[in-house]
Amino acid sequence: MSIPCPRCGARLERVPRSNAERLIYRKVLSCGSCGYRTAVRRVPFESLTKFVFSPHTHCIQCGNARVRRMPRRDPIDRLSAHPISVLLGLTFAPLYHCNPCRLQYHDWRKVDPAYRPAPRPAQPVED
Ligand SMILES: [Zn+2]
Ligand SMILES: [Zn+2]
């Protein structure tokens, strides 16, 4: 997806962000021909909001709902240091694993049924 420059119509390119910009913006775009600059703001705590207000569990880092319940802690993948996960861990909440993040976190909620691994297709019932 390329966004045309509103000033001259050339293609806007992503440019590296400074440390301060990294905190505020998701990406910074710049026009190679006229120097126009624009930025896409981060939605603050976007995935955290999703995490907190969902009836089902989501990855605490990316908001992914396709997570897996872990029978025990995986020694290789990281465990979230997020205060909510740490607190829930102290209450012995179950452990979940997010594949894209390779992150484990604690949550009392269950996986959204829509994202549970599909059960084997049922045999057609004959009558
Ligand atoms: Zn331009
Ligand atoms: Zn994730």
C-alpha cells in the first residue's frame, strides 16, 4: 500500500523514526520529491485495551486472540513482564502462549471459541 503525497502526488516512503518519534508514531512517511512529511500516530495502549476489556483472553503484547493454553511454562520463550500478567501469575492464573510474539502470559479468561483449534470434523450422521 502506497499513499500518494497530498502536496505533489509522488509516493510517500517510510523513513526511519527517531527515538522520540518511535514513542509517538507507528510510522513516519516522507515524500522523496517535495519533502512533505506525515506520521501515523500510535493508538495508545491499543492491545492493552483489547486485553483488559475482552471477555476472552488475548495476547497481552499484540492483542492476538489465537493463543494456546500452556500446561506448564516453556523454558525457552519469554514470560511477559507486564504488571497485569505478573499479578495474575501470583494468583496462579493459567499460562497462555502467543505464537507471533513467542510470549507467555497469565490470564484467567479462556481462549475465544472462534480461535480454538478446530475439532476434528464430525462424521456425518446416518439415519
Ligand atoms: Zn510530495
Ligand atoms: Zn502476541
